[in-house]
Amino acid sequence: MTRTITVGLDGSPESVAAADWAAHEAQLRDLPLRLVTAWEPQYPAYRPVAGLSVPVPPSDLQRAWAQHLLDGARTRFADRCPGLRIDADEISGPPVPALLKAAEDADLLVLGSRGLSRIAGFLLGSVSLAVLTSCERPVVFVRAGEHGTEELLPAHVPRGQAVVGDHRDVVLGLDLHRPSGPVIDFAFAAAARRGARLRIIHGSTLPPYYYGGELMPELNDGMATQVQRELSDVLRPWQESYPTVEVSAQATIGGAGRHLVDASHDAALTVVGRQTRRTAVGTHIGPVTQALLHHATSPVAVVPHD
């Protein structure tokens, strides 16, 4: 099966922004773009007392609407992205299993997420949440109307070639005590494709006898040196694999969520991990990821890992 960048469409402004971002990513990776929309047959609903039915669109109209949505998106990207392979599929059935199935053959699944405001941030719907907690592929959430939506590549830039000119960082939230290879690699690769700097924010825990500020310069020299050594050891394989990526690091005391949210305001992409758990209880999204999904401005990539 051909690898793809897959995006879920539902006609909302958020899904349009997600499709734009996905098309840009497909160009950067030199992969096909797959447009997917799911529609679930609706049946008349009845009021419990009056017994009156509430009319709903017949299935043929729902299917026609889904096809119209895909055709419009395909035409738009065919005009804007010459040479980009575009596939489109409309699927009858509940959206969560449809999106999870579509993601199985994808390098990346991209979804829109409604932004309430810079303060309220993302409104993560039940579909997006269910997909996120079950998907075994990286999922990127994109807001509408923010700077996170990338411009499509100019026609003269070969697909798959790094683009220099977007000076926004790729931001990585790193757990230095439990670093994940897939999450780190995703962030380095994203920065390399964009010709961007990789800004790493990681949390540190002070011993009980330390009190004071939140940033690394306020630690004593010995502890700062130890943290820097640990970070260098963790990152060494990726810095050797991606020698052109400039890296900057910031250590925070305690949780890194607030600092990642702040950094996302000027980021091209913010990357965090999600530990996969095969149990039926809970949503399995950690507090840092929760903070980003509710308050980040940039697109947020959530990368699953063991």
C-alpha cells in the first residue's frame, strides 16, 4: 500500500485548514495526499410524546454532499499543487472507525480542531478525541484562521526539498527522563524538511532543597551541566542523522505544558508524544498534551510511542 498523508474532511473551516496543511506536508514529503470523508446514514428521529418524526436528509443526498466535498477539494489542490497525487474516498459509516481505518495506511493523519480563542484554545470534539486515543499513527491537529496553516509550495520548488524562508521553529516537548525515539525523530525530520530550527523544551525536577525560579540559568552550575550532558546524550543520534538542524534547548522546573503553549504562538509545528496504552479505561492523554490541545496556536503533532 502506498504511503500517504491523510486528512479528514467534514466541510468545516477547520477541516479546510487541515487539508491545506496536509497538502503542504505531502509536498514536503513527496507523498500522495489522501482526502477522506465519512458519512453515517441518518434515520428519522421521533419526539417521545407527540410521536412526530424529524426529517433528515436521505442517504443519497448525504452521499452526494460527501462526494461534492471531495470533488471540490480535489479540484482545488489539483490547481494549486501541480504534480501532487491526490486520492479521495468517501466512506459510509461512523467517522471514528472510518478515520482510524484510513490512518492505517498513512504516514500521518491530519484533523481540524475548532479554536475558540487564544485563551480558550482548541475545542477537541468527541470524534477527534476518540481518534487520537486509538490511532497508532501520528495525528496533527490544525486550527482555522491562525498562522499555523502553511502556504503551499511554490511551483518552482521541487517536492521533497527542504524549504528555507519560514523562520518559525519546530517545537518539541521532551521528557528527558523517558525520551521517545519516534517522537524525537518526528520533530527532527519536520525541522529538516522546513529548514527550521528545532526548539526543545523539557522539564526538570529540582531536589527538595532547591527553591527559586523556573529556568535553567537559575540552577547551580553542577546541575545545569548535568542536565545539558543528559540532553546531549539523548539527542546525539539525531544530531548526527540531521546535521543541518540547529537545536536550541530550554529546561523548565516542573511541567513544561505552559512553556510549550507559549512557544507554540511563534511555532510552525509543536510536537509531543502520547504513550500507547491498550486498556479500555480513560483517554490516555497526559497533562502536557492536554494543555497543548486546549491552548496551542500552532498545529500540534501527537506522536504515539510505547
